[in-house]
Amino acid sequence: MSISPAPSKFETRIVNALTVDVEDYFQVSAMAPYIARSDWDRIPCRVEKNVDTLLKLFDANNAQATFFVLGWVAERYPGLVRRIVAAGHELASHGYAHLRASEQSRGEFLNDITRAKKILEDVGGAAVRGYRAPSFSIGLGNLWAFDSILEAGYAYSSSVYPVQHDHYGMPDAPRFPYRSRAGLVEIPITTVRAFGRNLPAGGGGYFRLAPYALSRLAIRRVNENDGRPAIFYMHPWEVDPDQPRIVGTSFKTRFRHYLNLGQMEARLKRLTTDFQWGRVDQAFASDLV
């Protein structure tokens, strides 16, 4: 009788979903009051270099990811989109112009996300199944956005963050994937339940602002206690400590945007070592059936 070897620690780990919102530093929603959209084409872009940094880091640490790419970026840097696809990562949509869903009419929103999907598929040569709204801007006041996302041909959305925040959030939304519409799955950003509320555990600015150990503890808790994969998000500009500083921004904006940028790359290396990371369509395959 032969005895099969016990699975390794790596093999038994849950595959979490690593995601990147591909936008440049001057396209961040918090910078909108200080930078006119009409100036975007005149500002030197840094997104290509920063995404290449992430691609190298992910490759070195055997991490796969889903890249939610702006259509605006894809039009100007088609080679970048093709490198993402060629490296085996999932190509997904962040809309075209980084407009909040909550600031658009239904028609404008549908046009934006439909346009982005077509551009990304044409440039990347891969089907685009996922969408993420800029600034997680789907909430109780615009649930109609789910109808538009479904109409545009997406299979899933990752546009809800079930936390209380001054710019976004739907704290009473489910913490784990659910059917927002028949034919459309919503995959919320990861939270942990503590002190009677949902606490952020899915990356973003919180990953830079708090000690790394807190993020590691939170993701481990979701994996071990909830038995579910986590979904983590970040931006290419977060690995770019030398990016130009925008003049005139508020203290809160500067604090949130610039703090610990120089530590981000090292933290990501630890994150991709401590956990196993895959694409959204891999980590949540059972939810997308």
C-alpha cells in the first residue's frame, strides 16, 4: 500500500485575490479638485513604469493578479495592457475616464463602462469580465449601476467596500460575494468584523497607513476563521515615492496619498510571500459559476 505525502503548507493555503487599479497619480479622485481633466494629456505619465515594477515584483514572488485598467490608460499605453495579459494576469475594467459612478447619470455611466470594455478587449485581445467603479462609488443611492454593469456585459463587479468612509462605503452590504443581480456577482473588498462593525482589511491606503502586521493578521483571520479568500487592492502610484507632489492639496489628502510610499514595495514583497495570490476569476471561481 502506498501512502501519499501530506500536502505542503503552500498547497493548502487559500488563494487570495490580488488586484491593481491602474490609474496614474494625477487621476486619483482626491486630486480632482486640484487637477483639471483637460490637463491630463499634458502631464507626464508615470503609470507605465509603475505597472512594470509591479509586474516584475509579482513575477518574482509567483503572484497572479487582476488589473482593473482605465480605458484612458489603455488607449495611450496599449503595450502595457498586452504585457499584463502576456504575463498571465486577468485584464479587467476600471471604466474609461475615472468618473465616480455616483456622479454620472445612468446613460453616462453605461457609455463609460461600455466604451472601456471595448477598448480593453480590442487592445488586450482578452475577454474582460470584471469591473470596478472608481472610488468604490456604488452605494445605496445608485444601486441602478448594477443594472448598467450587467447590461454592458460584465460578469462580476468589485465596486462595493462594506465600510463607513467619508468618500465611499456601504457598511451594511454583505462582506463576501453575492448576486447583486441575476447574472452579476459583486465581490466586495475584504473586511474583518470586530467591535460591532466592519473594519477595512483589503489594502488601499490602510495598507500603507497601518503597520504591516495588522494587514497580515486581518487577512489570516478571513482565511482561517471565515474560510474565505480575501480580495486586496492597490494602485501603481503607491510604489512611486518620487512622484510629483500636487500643490495646494489639503493636509488630509496629502496624508492619505503620500504617507509611507517609500515602504510600499517592501510591504508588497512581504505580502506576496506570506500569502498565496491569484486572479479574481481564480480565487472566486466558485462564486462566479
